[in-house]
Amino acid sequence: MSDGTLSQAELDALLAGTGESSVALAGGNDHERQLLQNFLVSSADSLSANFSQLTATEVALKGPEVSFTNQDTLVEQLPDTVTVVKADFNAGFPGEHLFIMGEATAKAIAARMTQEEDIQMDAMALSVIGELVSNLVGTQITALTKQTGNKSIASVSPETSNVPKAVVALPRGDFSTALYQLDLGDGNAQPFWEIYSSRVSESIARSLDKDSASKAGSSPRNSTMSARGGGMSGIDNRGMIGQPAQVQSVQFPGLTPHPTAQEQGNISLIMDVFMEMTVELGRTKKLIKEILEMGEGTIIELDKLAGEPVDILVNHKLIAKGEVVVIDENFGVRVTEIVSPMKRMQD
């Protein structure tokens, strides 16, 4: 219907409290879908460039085609085993957000990123896929911030798993699915899904809609429901019963780029945790026979050239490189290079 009246099924859904699923007026879903699709299509080239850079391959990410679906329908389309990267938004448009790809697709991506063949979906491969998605989400957040003016958008660190499709944790009810076709340079298009909960996709679509401010009161979320004499009456900005509600412009508080209180509280919990830091001059391998033959004056040749930076390790993981200095007759090390996350995973 087009007069703003909610159907009995929609009223029942509101009274039942259906979690994140939302009730939209007729035509609203398609408008929301189109807004989300236009945004994702406009950012597809940037995502392809990120893919290409991280995989050292000319990657094409085509599409996507955005649709509304549910768990049963999507699971039927998925391969038997999938790699899932959960990257929920925790600010700006908070809610569920995840990426799904077939296990074979994930292996092909990880193999290109690590320059290894016959790769298995172990912890390292999952970490590599998580790093890739983290970059994709960062690109999307940058584009969303630019188009909506919302500077508070943020997501959690990606959580990656390789599981049977039947156990994938999808949003409840209907949700938005963006289906990409991923070409890793071999000419074979492979499906690549991006999932938004209904709450997230609706929030993003409203922010992308240039007329959203004037339509702020038209959503069922802003409708006032009342029961009189056992019957239901709904009043929104167009008015189902009585006079139309007055529509006022929305006033948003100023946004400043600083950590939230929750983020500051979370990081403060680990500030006093001790970690082992080691400076490593170099390494070599010796036979047990050679080690037993060592004595005073034995020279051990390392795998580093004279003057090369030394490695700085935290909990045995390489994080930086530096040069040796002397401070008040004590040795020290000056950091000259921070190792990138991608390099840390490859090592």
C-alpha cells in the first residue's frame, strides 16, 4: 500500500520485537537496495585496486548485485565449505557485517598474497584473508565518510574462520547481500558475498539518501503505535489517524575524530601487560657436531652483513628493524623501520 498504513503482518512483527529486522513501507526496500548498490558499485574500482596491490595480481571485482535475502536462501547458494570474515561495524552504522567466499577462492587469494603454492587454510592463511578484508573495509569506510559526512564510522578487527556453510552465523531475518564476481586474473569469475544486517543497510541507505533528512519521520521506526479499545492505530509523519505529526529538521551533534570512551577503556586494560622484546643481530644453523666443537675464540658467522639493521622482535615476532647505538656505555637500538602487517604475516 502507498498511504503509509501498516499491514497486520507488519504490526505483528513490530509487537513481537523482531530484533534487527525492520519493517519497511512498500517501495522502501527497493529504494534502499538501489542506494546501497550504487554506493558499492562506485567503490568497486577502489576495492579492485586494493585486491590487486595486496595479491600482486591484476584483480577485477565486478558488480555487485544487491538483493534482500534470508539465511535459508543464501546458504543454498554457498559452496559446502566457506571462508567467513566477520567485520561488524561498531560505530557510525553499528551492526552485523561480514564477507563470505568459497574455500577455493580463499586459498587462491592467500596463495597469491603469500607467494606460496598448495596453501592450506591454516592460521596464517586465515590471517592473510583477514588482513585483506581489513583493507577492503577501510576503503569502504573512507568512501562512506566522504559521501555521508559521518566521521564516526568504525569496524571491529576482522575475525576469520573456515567452516561448513551450515554453521555460518548470518544475521537474523532478512538482510542485504552484495554479490560480487571476483576475477583473480585467470579469467574465471568466482562469487564473493558481502552481507549487511537490515539495520546496517537501512542506516547506510538513509545516510546516502540526499533527501533522508526530509524523510526522517517517514520510517516505521519513528511511528507511534497505540491501542485503543483493543484496536491498533499508527501515526507517522503522513498520519494514519488524526492530524499529521509535525516534521522538524534533525540536529546532529558535532563529530570529532577522537577515540570513544569504550575504546579508551578497552585499550587501558592491557597497558600494564609485560611483553618480551628482543634485539636479534642475526641467525645461523649448525650441526650438533659443530656446536660441540665450539670453544673460546670460535667465530660464528651469521646471516647478516656488517652494517645491516638488526631485528626487533616482540614475543618472538618481528615488528621493526633498527641500528645499534651506545648510550652511556650501554648498548641500545634506534628504530629505523616499522615492519608492515603484510610483511609480518609473510615472515
